[in-house]
Amino acid sequence: MILPLENHCAIVTGGGSGIGKAICLQVAEQGGAVAVLDINEAGAQAVAAAISAAGGRAIAIGCDVAATDKIQGIVLQVVAELGAPTMLFNVAALMKNAHIEDTDIALFNRILAVNLTGAFAMSQAVLPHLIANGGSILNISSMAGHLGLPYLAAYCASKGGMVAMTKSMAKELSNRGVRVNVLAPGGVDTPMLYAPYPDVTAPEVMRLIPLSPIGVTPPEAIARVAIFVASPASGNLSGALIPIDGAST
């Protein structure tokens, strides 16, 4: 599907790899300008360089979304260099498998800070531009957020919170021309999928981890859905939770 994105500017967190990278490349292929944000600045720069080499418009910005005091300045930089954003993709995420009793509270809070608080702070900073120019927010959650998976209490909490946050924001912004939706992928072929499980893993618990009957999804397939949902092509779609998990849930 080719969408007319020539007059659009997208901010993509976690844009240096995986789903975020695929979204950046596809937005640029369809004419949109892209701000590639990632805590791995070298990864973000590589993606932006690839877009520029192909004739697109992109900038790379090192960004830890958990450093919420820096986000407003980053958004102002995007506006100055690329124009006002019309699409925000909250993709940045942190995940670590661990037994409940082995999950350090500092790690728990860090996962929430990146996956949930960071997405809220980024949405908050971009919102005035979306209201002024019309636009949308697309959050990347996970089937873990509504199904629940073992060894991922913090990750599940953050992704479940993202679903609830999306629905709340969509209702609040419904009369201000801003749409908010959330995707819930299952297994996606990124490094996160292959994160190691704890050393002692009970077989009966492992049976609770669903495997897609269709197979692992490439990030490019998630990106195609994400861009359609975030673009005006999806019409009045807002407040929607869209699973992409091969019928796992």
C-alpha cells in the first residue's frame, strides 16, 4: 500500500532498530520526513543516513525517553529541522525476563519509565502540534499487555498500562482532531524475541507462553499496519487495540 505522506512528519522512538527502524524506512519511502529517536544514537544515525542516501528527509537524535525533562527540547528540535510532527510512533521499549522474586525494583521502575511513562511524556510534548495540524499517535504495546506472560511482570504491566492509556487519551482527544491507537504484536523477529529465560524455568509455566500458529512476524509487516493506522487513510479509527499475533490471543 502506498500512502501519500509527502506533507507528513513522523517522530519514531526506538527508531534505530526493529519495528521502529522498519517504520522509519517505510514512512520515508512514502514521502514523509522522519525524526529517528533512539537511546542508541549510532543506530539512529545509521537509519537516518540510509533514508538520506535514498533521497528522503530524516534526522537522528539520541533519546532516552525515560529522561522526560529532555523530551520537550527534542520535539522543538524536530519542529525546527523537519516541521511540525503529524504522526508519533511510540515504539521504544525495554524487556527483561526474570522470576518475580529476582526482579529488582529499580529494574521494574526503569521498564515502566521507558515503556509507559516515556510514551506518555512524548505524547504530551507532541500533542500541541498534533492538535494544531491534525495528526495521530500510534503506540506499540504487546500481546503480553492483555494476555500476561510469565517472567515478564514489569513488561506486562507497562504494556497493559499502554493499552489503557491509549483508550483514555483517544476518548479525551476525540473532539480535538487527534486519534490515538495501539498495536499489540505477538512474536516479532527482533532481538527482544530471543531474550533468554531464567535458568530455572518450569515446563508447566513455559506452556503458558503462546506460540503463534502462523509464525513469527517480520518487523516490516508490523510497520505496514502501524503506518496505515497512524495515517489519515485509516479514517476515524481511534481508541482501537489491534492485535497482530497470528491468532495467539
